[in-house]
Amino acid sequence: STPINLWSIFLGFIAGTILFIGKYKHIERILIAIVILMSISFVITAILTRPDISALLRGIFIPDASEGSFLTIMAVIGTTVVPYNLFLHANLVREKWAGVESLPQARTDTILSIVLGGVVSMCIVIAAAASGLDDISNAADLAVGLQPLFGSAATYGMAAGLFAAGITSAVTAPLAAAYVGMSCFGKSPDMKSLEFRAIWLIIILVGMIFSALGTRPVELIQFAQVANALLLPIMAGFLLWITSKKSVMHVYTNSTWQNVVGLIILFISLVLAFRVFYVLFG
């Protein structure tokens, strides 16, 4: 069988090829196709595990966390609501839409993305819980762990979903870093410029090298996602402030109920962030 470290090189090559295209429309269509594959794969896998619907609904509306799992929960939040994706989305919006006439499309796109992301994350958690594994060092462990209980179909479904998820992450994370890097240096983010391509290429190469050498930085990945969750209240507060300023948004400022919902979300994210600090340093 093909060693797992060769798959990381293959993923990096695919991600680099997609980004090298340098045309937003083409990259968007490729990512949409990959996300559809990922979503279908994870949903089918979750269905194959035959979850207890009553327990599932109870877990959604009455969450219960076991002792010592708080950092894992924050990592899940951090990887679901990734702050750097806000920078990526802001830059890609300029590529896709222009003017206030595009606001209805932007809202629809945002709502669809959030709902789909939530469903995918839920399906991954359902499949992971059904596997019964306590120690998972990589994605392959999760896919293989489903086979004894739910057959090869669940394994292949999870593997296809994880493969698609790996490609999307390998594309979007370097792309977001390239946009942020260009903005930090005060340069226009041209996807075909040498500087733009150099940033995402370096990030992909670093990831490929560490993965190819067999490094399994599970704790480091978890720490990075926890850091994302800690950044979330800062980003949420900034967005809430900007979208409430008439000098920036003009007649499109937040309504009262939007600000109320935003403040509730900001308060929850702050409570969770302070809780992380208490767990880590208290």
C-alpha cells in the first residue's frame, strides 16, 4: 500500500496546482466541487453509523461535556469558525461581487456556507463518536476505525470526506495567509503576482515537509485551533463595531436585533476564551 506520507505530498501538489491557476472563478468552481464531495461523504458516513436521533437532539440542545474535554471543545469551535477565514472571505468577496446590489447574493452565500459548515462538522463528530476510538493520532485512524462496526462503505465515505477536507484546508489556509501577507506589506493582492504565489508556496512546502517526514503534531494542531477560538472574540467584537458604524456601512448598518444577537455571541465567545485561560493557567 502507498505510505501515508506520500499522500501528504500528493495533497500538497494538488493544492499548489489549484492555487497556481490564479483565477478566482476557476478556483471557486474547483472548491465548490470538492466541498460538495466532502459534504456528501460525511453526511452519508454519519447516516451509516446509525446515530441515536434522540441522543443526537439532546446533545444539540442540551450539551454535556466530559471532564477534561474543554480544550477539545474549544478546538472544535476554533476549527469551525476560523478567524483567518474572515480575511479570506473579505478579499474573495471583492473578487466575486461589486456594489450593494450584490448584498442579497452575499447574504445567501454566507447563510448557506454557515449551515453547510455546521452540518459537516456535526457529521464528523457523529462518525468519530460512533467509532469508539479513544486515541486517534491521524485522520486515517478514524476512517479505519469505522470498518469493524459499520463496514467498508463507512470507511470509504469517511476517507473520501477527509481527502476532500484536506484539499480544501490545504488551499484555503495558504490562500488566506497570502492575502493577509500582501495586505500587511501594503500591496495589492494579485493572485498571479510573484509575491502572492511565494507566500502560499512556502506555507504548502512547510506543511508537505513536516507531513512527509511522518510528523504527527496532534497537540500542536489542537493548540492552533484553541488559539483560533481565543482570537474569535477579538474578531467578533471588531466586526460588530464596524458593522454598526454609519460612517462605514451607511444605511446598511446592523439593525437592533442583529446587534443584540451579535452581543450575545460576543459574550459567549468571551466567556469561553476566559475559561480557556483559566484551564491553561489557572
